[in-house]
Amino acid sequence: MNGGAKGQWSSERFAVFFTPGVHKVDMNIGFYTSVYGLGLSPKDVTINSIYVDPFQNEFGPLPNSLDVFWRSAENFITNGDTLWSAS
């Protein structure tokens, strides 16, 4: 699953909500995307893999974590790979 706007200057905005339970998704978080677990606590929602690709930018295949912002995630746990680039 690849969620979110394709460019940092896009006017698109996305929110992805996960109900309590285990969700077998592999999710690359795009620009202007927020991911939320809807449980009472983070332990109520489990996502297999969630990441922000540090090579996803508008200027070519360069490792540029300064270009991978405007994303958020909260209220869930992961049981797989998690990579979150931050500027």
C-alpha cells in the first residue's frame, strides 16, 4: 500500500484509519498522510509494516530525509519493519 500525495507541493491530503485488530499491510507513507489507530490504546491496533521511504523525493533517487516530511502516525504498534525518516 502506498498512501499519500506524490509531491511535497500537492494540495491532496490523506488520513488512514485502522480499527482495533491486526492489519497485515505493508504501507509506505506518502506526503500529507496521517495514519491513526482507532483503539483505546496503541496495543489495540497492530500494523505489520509502516515506513517512510527516505529515497522517495521529487528530485530523483537520492537519500534525502529532508524531503520526506508532512506525515504523521499515532496510536498503534507494529510487529514488523518500521522506518520513519524525519527532517
